[in-house]
Amino acid sequence: MLSRLPVVTKALLIANVLIFLLQRFSESPVFDAFALWPIAPDSVLSTGGHAFMPWQLLSYSFLHGDPGHLFFNMLALVMFGAQLEHLWGNRRYLIYFLVCVLGAGLCQLVLASWSVSQGGPSYSTLGASGGVFGLLLGYGLLFPNQRVMLLFPPIPMKARTLAIVCGAIALLLGFTGLQPGVAHFAHLGGMLFGWLLIRHWRRPPQGPSSGRRSSHLRVVK
């Protein structure tokens, strides 16, 4: 199965698994500096935690908290990412995934930093879920009627419906706080930035060649 995966999806899968194994078996605190930390005053940093660094907006997505966290993110990466990479090609797919990860990180950074400024605790964010939610959004837009079999519960669902349901649940849980410890607004940020990028790619070209239709993206109906 691994040999049949497109190159970027395969590389992301291997990198995430290897880094997770290093996290688990090395037990080195150095990995904490690569999680996403909020922007916090020195008085908060002195009581624990790390300062925010720009690289964390990408590096956080390669860290995972437990095997289940890694498994479900990598399962979604393979299910949705491989098909998008086959459609878009390696370069465009990688750009899309990284933009979703970055967008998710920015949304989480703003929210967590605001929470700290209001007296909340400084906590780190990690995991590829923001990028994965962006992949789900892209898959739902480009393969809307493709049937996807859920694990829990094991029922088939159209990709478009799954993307809408997952986005609605993340929005509900984010505002109600019914599932603390999960970065729901990072998930929504990944979907938002993925949607914005796809809209940008779908815009007709400007200038003398604007009469030509772009074939970079297609919708499967």
C-alpha cells in the first residue's frame, strides 16, 4: 500500500510517523520548542512553557500527542490527500497542505494568545489536524459525491456531506467548549484557508489570455 501512495503524501506520512517515534522513545524536551505556543508576556513564560517562534506555525503539525491522534490524522491524510495529490500534482498539493497547516496555526495562535492575555494558561498545540481538515474540505469540494465510509459510526456518507458535518461539529464544539483540549478553531482555520486558496485558484486569469479556461481544478459531479 505504501508503495502506491503519491510521493508527497508518502513523505508526509513517513515524516509524521518517524517524528512521533522519536517523541515517544527519546522523551526529549527539545520537541516542546517545535509545538505551537501562544504569544505571552515574560511573566507568563517564567512560570512554564515556551516562547512563540515563527517556525512553530509549521513544525507543530508534525508532532502528535498519542498513537490515536497520529493514527486518525494519518488515515485522513491517506484517504483524502492521496486523491488530491493525484488530481493536482505534487507541487500544488504540497502548497495546499502547507497553507492549510499555516492557516490553522495562525487561527490557533490568535485565539490562544488572546486567552493568555485574559489570564488563561499558556498551552501548546500540536498535530496535523488543521491540515487534515483542509484536505477534507478540498476533497469535499472536488469530489462532492464520492462515498466515504466512516469508522465511527461505520456508515457511508458523501464527501461533501462529511466536510459540512465535520465543519459544523468543530464550530459547535469550539463555541460551546464541550470538548476541551482540542483545537477546534485550528480545524476551522485549516478549512477556511483551504477554501480561500481553492477560490483563488479558480479565479479566471487576468489579461489578454483571460478567455482561456483554467484546467488546474475540476469538480467531479
